[in-house]
Amino acid sequence: MNIVVCLKQVPDTTAEKKLNAEFRLDRASVEKIINPFDEYAIEEALKLKEQKGGTVTALSVGPESAKEAVRKAVAMGVEKAVLVSDDALAGSDSLGTARAIVGALKKTSADIVLFGMASTDAASAQVPAKVAALLNQPLLSYVSKLEAGESSATVRRQTDKGYDVITASLPAVVSVVKGINEPRYPSLKGIMQAKRTQIDVWSLADIGVSAAEVGKAGATEKVLGFVPAKARQAGKVVKDDGTAAAVVADFLVASKCL
Amino acid sequence: MSATNDIWVFVEHEKGEPKKVSLELATKAKELADALGGSAAAVALGPGAGACAKKVGLYGAGTVFVSEDEQLASYSITPQAQVLADLIGERQPRVVLFPATPAAKDIAAQASARIGAGVLTNSIDVSIKDGAVASTAPAFGGSIEVTSTVAGDVPQFILVRPNALLPQQVGGDAQVVAIGAGVKEDSLLAKVVDVVVEAGAEAPLEEAAIIVSGGRGVGGPENFKVLEDLAKELGGVVGASRAAVDAGWISYPHQVGQTGKTVKPNLYIACGISGAIQHKVGMQTSKVIVAINKNGDAPIFEFADLGIVGDVFEVVPKLTEEIRKRKQMT
Ligand SMILES: Cc1cc2nc3c(=O)[nH]c(=O)nc-3n(C[C@H](O)[C@H](O)[C@H](O)COP(=O)(O)OP(=O)(O)OC[C@H]3O[C@@H](n4cnc5c(N)ncnc54)[C@H](O)[C@@H]3O)c2cc1C
Ligand SMILES: Nc1ncnc2c1ncn2[C@@H]1O[C@H](COP(=O)(O)O)[C@@H](O)[C@H]1O
């Protein structure tokens, strides 16, 4: 079984963020990590391979620096690694990213493509569904349990009430939620392997995607302006002397919550 | 620019009962359409769609496009995206507002990929700026708010978070229009074989007006009962920090934060939660935040509107009792 897992490098939320002169995130100054949801996708890919055999390829679209995120996936146990990187990709929106992923997938023939349910920086939860639409493959999203056979997969799609059980034939696009598994830590052997493994870097020309469809050229969002969000202020802090319940209740009445 | 100035709403509903966020969007659609000289319409798909029309109309949609096709039941993503995309192609609305809920996000993503629409996500407000329909969304962990629009000759999709807008009965009797075009064979790619409701799993946090959330300070699964009692008394639902979820005390759909849900209730009561940045980003746009924590130095007190330095086990049961008493008095 050929499995591809898509991962994005994102800024670490705990890192202090600096805004540059244009009031955009100064990405260079920020510690970067694998999008936390994608670690669940990587783990699920590795588990699938352990059951079914085959290969797992990690695929990321991003700048050179994203190699590091891809390398971490190799350290976790992924054998092959691809980074789609091209100056023309800068400023891609989710459709542009999906087009680049689809271009790369056409060169790799996957039975299952795994995604995290969302990226923590864009938080758009758009890329997996768009990839499925562009490939005209089944979309199995928000998956909390995955069982794959030779030619079909059955999943649990997490809902606010429980879950839906969904089946589809392969190839299919799957996005996973946190809690589907417990991602493994890279082993020492994996870390050594990651240092040696060559990461293939593909340009837009390599994947047959035109620059007009991606990056700033293909993006439709136009920023009109931005303001600093109103920072929340510390309110009243009261030490409980046995009457806290009444203090809270009074406050809820005063703030029209009761 | 699209051929019309019409503003549409994609209705999310539960067997014919529109979700509150659908009504929030209907009211906004009417406001925008009135300002632009277009009309406000809604699209409701799947069994029960017709039953939605009355309420969605009352809240602002002048027209409701409906299809009761079984193949468009709430969990079918690709068929809904296809029917919606076909209808948009035919009628050319300028903007479609979607609830930023998991299913609607998927449907918007797939419909936009089909027709090349521009998508703006995580919106907390929609307005008109220099003639353009603009969406405001938090960025960089909520430190700034960015206002943007969609440029170019493509339909504009805006994914709006529940509880961000005010639903009002600004409409009347909607005209109901049956959608002619149906589901195409090649969009029937995935099959729903079962819909399972798990006892105690219900966690509609994104839509909740009141959330009582518990963290590591709650101490164990059985103690979440204490929070449930308070939530019930307030008409709210129970949320949790990641620490409580990872400890297995409560299921993941209850998790609030960066790797859980982003919520925007009127009232968020954080019990035994320290207020780590990854939790904060998921709840900082709550209207009112109350924190109960026994450590006076907990970061949550830096952004709570009311902080109680105290023990959850002392304060919460008494609060539940106090609220019960006050409700009886009125
Ligand atoms: C990539 C990543 C993603 C993350 N995503 C999320 C997320 O989505 N959501 C999330 O919540 N966290 C998330 N976290 C974890 C986050 O960093 C914190 O670890 C977590 O929020 C802490 O949960 P807590 O406040 O319940 O626990 P703690 O930080 O341990 O705080 C417990 C608090 O309870 C108080 N307490 C203890 N006993 C009592 C008592 N009897 N009465 C009153 N107070 C008491 C203590 O004083 C303390 O302040 C993420 C972390 C990472 C690295
Ligand atoms: N640049 C990227 N490269 C590879 N995968 C990506 C990229 N952006 C998003 N993804 C995948 O799509 C998922 C959802 O991301 P998003 O739609 O941005 O919220 C992520 O969890 C990744 O699996």
C-alpha cells in the first residue's frame, strides 16, 4: 500500500511572535514545528504500513526551511520525503496549496493520502477537502478511527454527538483528529536515518503546475487592513472567603449572563 | 464581479431545525443584500430542508432554495458541495456565508475547489468596506484582527464562526424554490453506513452560549459531574482543557483550544484551568470569562473578567446552589 502523509511546518504557538514592518508575522524569527495535527496523520500512516506493508512518503509544500519538518517525519519512521518548494509558491492560499499537493500526488500514486484535520496557523481546515475535490476522490474527514482493506476503507468520522461510520473505495483522502492515536517519538535510529535520507525537492515545473495557479498570483484574498485585537484585561480577582458563590452570581447578573 | 449582488447563506440544520448560526447568517445576509441592492437567499439541503424555510425566512432570507434529496443528508459532503456549486454557477450570487462548523467547512472547501471561489475563513464579522464585502478574522493567535475581501471575478465564500453575529427577526415569509438539478453519480464517493450517538458525547461547544470548562484542577473523571451540574443549571455545556482530555477524564470533542475547538460563548467559566496560551487562543473571544483557580498566580487571572482564588470543589457546588436559588426567586 502506498501511503502519502501531508504535513505543514507551522510557527510554534508558545514562541514569542514578532510582527515585521508590514505587520505580518516575522516567520524567520519564530521557532517552527510540525503542525501538531499532522503528527497524528504521520503516526496513522506508520501504523497502516506496519499492518499492510508498502511505503510511506511525507509530502510538504513550503520553503526550504520546511525540510526540517519533513526530516522529523523521517525520524519518526517515514521512508520517503518530498518537499515541493518554489519561489512562486509564496503567498499561496488553501486552493493554491491543494493544487501543489495534487500536482505532487500525480507523480506518486497513493492509495491513501493522510492529512491533519487543520493547520494551527491558517486553521482553515480547507486543504484536505480541496485535494479530494480536485482529485475527485472520496473525502473521509475528521477521522477518529481508520480501518483499511485492500481496496476500501471504513472510518469513524467524529461528530458532536458521537460518530458516523463511513466507507469508501480507495484511493481516498483522509484527515484525522487528535486522539486517533498517540504519535511516537523519533527513535535514535530514526534520527540518524533522518540525517542520511535525501529529501527530494520538486519545483512547480517538476509537478506540472503553473505559477499562475498558486502563490500570490493564484490567491484571491485581498487584505484591506488590520488592527491589534483588543487585548483582554485582568478583571477583579477575589479570594474566596466562603462567599465566592454569591460574588460570582452577582457578577453574572450584572454582566447579563444570568 | 459576479452577475448579481445577492448574498446567500448555506444553512446547516438538524432534520429541518436550522442551527442557530444559520439564523445569525440569514440576518447578516439581509443586511448586506439590502446595502448592496441585491437579495438575501438561503440554501438548505437534505431531508427536512423544506421545514427550515420558515425560520430562515423569518431571520432574513427572502428566498430559500431547497432539495429534500436523501443523498444530501447532513453527513454527505461531496454531493452537497456538488449541488451547491451547480446552483451557484447557475444563479451567480456574489457572496455565500457558511457556518464555520466542520461539515460546512468541508462543503465550502469542495464547492470552492469546483468553481474557483475565494474562501475567507474564521470570520467574526462581515461588513461592507468601500463597496466590497469584507470579513474580519483573528490572526496570529488572536493578537491582531485582519479585514479582507476576495479580489477578482470569482464568487466569495465566507466561513463565519457561530455566536459572532446577532440573529434578528428581520425577515418574513420566504419564497421556497425547489432545486432542480440533482446529485450526480460521480459525487457519490463515500457512503455513510451508520450514524452513532454516544451517550454523554454530546459537545456542541461552538454554538453554546454558556460553557463550564474543567482542567487538571478538576482532579478526575467523576468530578466533572460537579461541573455538569453547574452547566445544567446555567443551560450550558461542559468543556475541558487538553490536560483533562489527555488524562482521559472527558472525551476529545469537549476540548477547547488550539488543538481543540474555538469557542465564543457569552459566558466561559474556567474551573481548575491554568490558562496556557494554547487554551487561551480557543476561548479568548468569549464575551465574559470567569475563572476559579486555587493558585492566585495562574495566568488565567490575567485575562478573566472575574477571578476567584479558591478551590473548585468548594466554589462550584455552592455556585450551582446559589444560581438555583436565584432562579427560584425570580
Ligand atoms: C501543540 C500543543 C497544543 C495544545 N493544545 C491545547 C488545547 O487545544 N487546549 C488546551 O487546553 N491545552 C492545549 N495544550 C496544552 C497547554 O499547553 C496546557 O498544558 C494545558 O492547557 C493545561 O491544562 P490545565 O490548565 O487544565 O492544566 P494545568 O496547567 O496543570 O493547570 C491546572 C490548574 O488547576 C489549578 N488547580 C488545581 N487544583 C485545583 C482546585 N482544587 N481548585 C481550583 N484550582 C485548582 C492549578 O492551580 C492550575 O492552575 C497544547 C499544548 C501544545 C504543546
Ligand atoms: N503547505 C502544506 N504542505 C503540506 N500539507 C499541508 C500544507 N498545508 C496544509 N496541509 C495539510 O492540510 C491539513 C489542513 O490544513 P489547513 O487546511 O491549512 O487547515 C494539514 O493538517 C496538513 O495535513
